[in-house]
Amino acid sequence: MNRAQGGISMTKADLWNRFQEYLCICESIELSLDISRMSFDDAFFKSMASPMAAAFKDMSALEKGAMANPDEKRMVGHYWLRAPNIAPDVAIKTAIEQTVGRIKAFAADVHSGKIKPEKSPRFTRVLSIGIGGSALGPMFVSDALGNPSSDKLQIHFIDNTDPDGCARILQTIGSELSQTLTLVISKSGSTPESRNGMLLAAAAYKAAGLEFARHAVAITGDGSHLDRQAQEERWLSRFPMWDWVGGRTSELSAVGLLPAALQGIDIDAMLAGAAACDEVTRRTDVLANPAALLALMWYHATGGRGEKDMVMLPYKDRLLLFSRYLQQLVMESLGKRINLKGERVDQGIAVYGNKGSTDQHAYVQQLRDGVNNFFVTFIRVLEDGGESGTVESNITVGDYLHGFLLGTREALSGNDRQSMMLTVRRIDARTIGVLIALFERTVGLYASLIGINAYHQPGVEAGKKAATAVLALQSKILSSLSQQPQTAAQLAATIGHKDDAETLFSLLEHLAANGRAKQATDGGPAVSTFCAMG
């Protein structure tokens, strides 16, 4: 029997033997990883020994303060957040420790009512405004660890520059805005999505007869526009975002710790879990290191070229948002056109996911019988939690969920679909810290294997620059519209942008739909005309 099949078309005895050989058990973090149903052969680990040794060396240098982000000439220090003692200098160590202490003290003062809103005895809600890593991590942690019956503050998120979405959140808060503490999160202090959400929130406070500054906290870079504004307006407090922590790895900085602490989540346990996972994933014994194994399986499954998608299937409602969080962590880190040698490589791994057993009624049909362009990571949680009542003789609600996981994995394996299974004992703050640290380390190791910079995001910056140019074009349109109807092409020629007629048409449609321009005639892009509002 060919073991390269990784359990596919193998006998039960072969599967059992392979399972025992390739099950990585990490008792100190209550986690195990089974890679036995990935289709690597006996020679794979030997062939990857040298690249993996280099990846470990890169990771060690990163943790010691090497310039791991050469494009931006920055250190990469998210590992120091949960182990300040390994920071490369005393100033960074002290800043981390003091910030964590300030977060806990601030949250305690809010909970006790020592820090209170302008016209109410205490805060009962938090509104967190951010985008990308400033939102996805906090939202994941809040959903994974929150409990409505015991949360100290109810938390809401504005994570986009969608006026309708912002309005829905503010309407949900309603009259309790007077009891709402607002966090504005932006490293640069000028991120449009966070700024726009802040402006809409500030307008809502003003309409309610409240002073925004007396309900506001900034989490931002030192000296940023937002930092200066918070100082000048005397906001309640300010917390730092350091340039050596990227947004997608910032959950265990003030970005994620402050909203979690305000909600009542045990941030010490999260940090301890992450630190314990870092200890495990520094091991150079690959078969005892779950992050190294994950990185190698990503390399094997995708040919080191992102040739297959990564499907995350956590069988636990509390992990629903984990795949969204991982989308940014993995795709923004690994989706790179140019490698560290300056060569074009077009790297990346696409990530998507749902939750079990919802996925079984959504897309498992395609996973089993459709195009074989993916590999799966199942996440199994041993303890049911909740009230897992008996629904049949000796079968509980939780038994069904667990049975669906094992059954789905068996069905996929039986049709040549590769999968891994990551098992944790329970979902609590420590486990969430473990999972965050595990995938952060995996991304770093895999990036070293394929030779790319995981810590910059030139594509994101290119999109921001393009959006700025589009908005500048829109301003030019508004200043050039007259009562004389013109097509998009005519207006483009008038303002010296004849090659941008398509973009102009889209902008004119949007302006007309929102009462800021008038569509005089309709008939498609070539003949529709627009003019200024009368």
C-alpha cells in the first residue's frame, strides 16, 4: 500500500498506523494536530529538512529584533507582546508591560464606575471602530469568548465605511449611546474607514446632546493625527499602536486587549496561552511542533505555490469568525507578487470557511464530489459546553456535532480529499490565545519557506492610493457639472480624463443615486447624460 496516499484508499490498519505516527500531541497547550490524511510520502520531511531549518533560523532572528520587514525597515515584534522579556531592548519591554497594566486598570475603572460617561452613572456598552486587523481580531475574540449573561459591557463594532452599516449599529445602540464608550483604532490615525466611522459616531453623540470626547478612547500610533486630536480634545485615554506590530498581528496588543478587557474577557489567560504556544512552536523537532507541521502541510498541499485553497472548518459556533480572521492573517501576509530576491512569484493561499455542521449543508457536497482544488483543516473541540442534552438513547446534541465532523472527514478522505484535524479541549481565553499564536507562527514559517516578506502589504497600499485618486476625480466631476447634460465620455474629455470615462460613469451613477447629481437621460454608458442638481 502506497503511504503517499496519506490515508486515501488505505486499509483501516494502514490509517491507524499512519495516525499514530503523524499525530502531534502538545500537552502543555492542550492541543493536538493530526496530519495523517495529507498525501505526503515518506521522503517529504527529509526533502524539507534544510528549508525548515532555515525557516527556524529566520524566526529566531525575527524574535531577537532583526529587520524582518525590510521594505519598511521595521522589526516585527508581535511575539514580544505576550513575552516582554524576550523583547530586544528594555524600552520595548517596559512599554509592553506598562500598556498591559494600563489596559487592566482602565477596564477596572470603567467597570467600577470610576471612569464614567458624561450624563450616566456608568458605561454599559463599548463601540469599537476599526478596519482590517483593528476589527477582525477583536470581533473574533468577542464572539468566541463573549457571554451575554456575564459580559461586563456589551460590545458593538463599526468595521467599514458603509453609512447604512454604521447607521444600523448606532440604531442598535439607540438611547444607550449616553452609556457607550467608543474606541477609535487606527495606527496611522488617518485610515479612512476608521476616521469616517468616528465622524459618524461623533455626529450621533452631538445629536444626542453629548460631548464625544468624554466617551472616546484612541488606540493609535504615537504622534499620529488621531493621537494629536485625542490629546487636544481631552479624550478619556490613549493607548499605543507600535510600528513593529502589524495590524493583522495586533490582537494581543491594545488593539484587541482593550476591547476584550472591557467586555470582561480574561486577557491574562489569552496572553498566557499565546506565550505557551510560542514556547511549543519554537521547537526545532518538526514532528513535535504543530506550527512547523502546518507550514509544511501548506507547502505540500499547494506545491509551495498556493495551488490549492485552504478551507477552515471549525466544528464550534464560537469559532465561526475564525476563518474571517485567518483570511486577513494568511492572505495579506502571503499574497505577494515579489519575493525577497525581487523576483516575481505571485504567491498566496486563498482561505475560506464556515462552521460545522452548517458547512455540511452549504458546500461539503462540492468539497467531496466537485473540483479537488483545496485542503481542509478541521478544528475539533472536545468539551461540548452549553447544555448538551440527550436527544436519542445515549446520544447528545454534542455527539451529533462530533459525529458530523468525523463523518465529514471520512467522506472527504474516501474521495481523495486531503485534510488535517486540529483538536483543542475547550474554547476559553487561553485556548484562543493558543490558536492566535499558532497561526501567527505558521504564517511566519511558511513565508520563510517560500521566501517572501510576510509583514508588508504593498497591494493594500496600492488600493488605498487608487481609491484616493478616484475620490479626487469625483471632486473634479462635482466642480465641473453644469446644467448642460453630458455623457460620461463628454465630461471625461472636458476635465482632461478622456481615458477614465468608465470610472466617471460609475461615479456619476453613484452621485445621481444619492441626490448629488442628476441623471438627465438613461440608455447605458455611451448615451446616458448627467448634469448638476437644479
